[in-house]
Amino acid sequence: MKPLSSIGNCMKRTVFYISPDTTIREAVTMMVDKRVGTLPVVDEDDVLVGVTTISDIIKIFLPDFVSLLSDIDFVKDYGNLKIPSPETLEKVQNQSVSEIMEEPVAVEGDSSLIRALSIMHKHNLTDLPVLNEGKLCGIASRVDIGREFFSRWRTMDSE
């Protein structure tokens, strides 16, 4: 039986990342152009210092009442609310991602798939940065890890 793989075997090695002083507008541009939803934030030594996701940025533009309600389904129409408002756009376009980035959650490249999946599930992550001796070296999505895990599991039956 083949042992289960490590996350280093299924991660993407081309990682689009930003620095803490990148503006939110620049981050949005990169997300759109590169078709990614997670941008690791690294310092000048390639050390992971944070993570910015499309969800973090979208939250800026949602009406304040959204975070106060446990059930939003009953709101059928937002009426005259303009999302995003010109004031909000003006305010955030030059704001740096360091003001909204989250604490990073990452694993080393030799971490098992089960460990990576457990961490992603526990922290509700869709993408997981991968480190080599503390420096960013890759990123793996839940789909990347799940596909590797299931393909290994599937071949175990035939051995």
C-alpha cells in the first residue's frame, strides 16, 4: 500500500503574493488578473506575515447590518443601497492590506495531507500557504489536497 502523500506533492509552486504595503486596490487587481482568491502577504525576506482573501475585501463593501444578523435570507432587496458606495471606494482604494490581512495559517511542505485538511477544516480555509523552513514556497487549495488524498486512497484498494 502506498503511503499517503505530503502537501508538498500537490501544492502549486507558482504563488502570487503581495507585501504588507500593497494597497487593497492593487490586491484586487492581482486577484482578478491572476484568478486567485487568496494572496499570502510576505515581508522582504519571503516570510509569511499574513493572508488576504477575497472574502476579507468583500466584507469591506457589505452594509454594516450584515454582520449583525444571524439570518440574512429574509432581506430580499437592499433598496437604494449602492454597493460599493463611492465613499467606501475612495476610502479603501489606497488603504494597505496590512490593515485587513489575517494572521497566517500555514504548514511546512512535508506535512501530511490529513494534517493539512484538518487545519483547513478547523480554520475554514480554502487555500493553505506552504512553507519551507518558514519561507513561502507554495500554496494548496482544498481541491488540490482533496484530489491528491482521494487519488491515493482510490489506488490503495487495487494494491
